[in-house]
Amino acid sequence: MTGVDVGKLLPIPDISNKRFPEAKKHEDSGLHRILYQFSPNDYTEFNQIWNGEHPEDGSELSVQPASNEGATPPDLDEEPQLTAPLGPDIDHQMFADVAAKLGDDVKRRSARKRAKTAASRPRR
């Protein structure tokens, strides 16, 4: 945007894809020069940095809409909620018990912090 050679301005490490043998097949197919958009709202200002030639091989950079190709997701059996519970099956007593334990822990930590602060103050 400003014409500054950022590589000289900031200490940017050399992490070329060529250092990673696993990337060779993807570079050979040209994937390293494509920026995929999954919606029109993705990367709305990409053209400020994703334009011109690829800095390593000189190939033209491009933007393409992401395709919907790929494997069909498997039809799996429903699993029980394993994260934060939602819905009518909330165990309210469990939440009350955890809140009480957390509250006690916070009170103990605060008391220790106050005692430590008071002990470090010079006496008058």
C-alpha cells in the first residue's frame, strides 16, 4: 500500500514453502497462489495485499470462490451434549454447587492477596 519493502523494515523470518517437502505437491498444482473466498464477505480488502505476482515463483495470484466439492458428511447418531449444557435438562443444583465452590475459592484468593499486599507495605 505504501510501497515500503516490509521485509527490510521488519524482521520477518524466511519460511518459504520450499523448506517443507510436504508442500511440494500443493505448490506444483498451484494452490499456493490461490486465495479462496467462502462467501462474498470473506477477505473484502484482499486486493490490497493479494495481487500481482507470487513473490517466489512469479506466478499470478488469484482469488476463487470456494467450491463445495468434497466428501459427503457421514450420517452419525446423535451424541449427548458434552460442552456447556443448554435446555431443560440443566442440573441447577450442580451449577449452584460449582458456583459456591468457585465463590469460596475466589474469596480465599482475594484474602491471600490482601494479606500479601498488607504484609509488603512499609509500617509507619
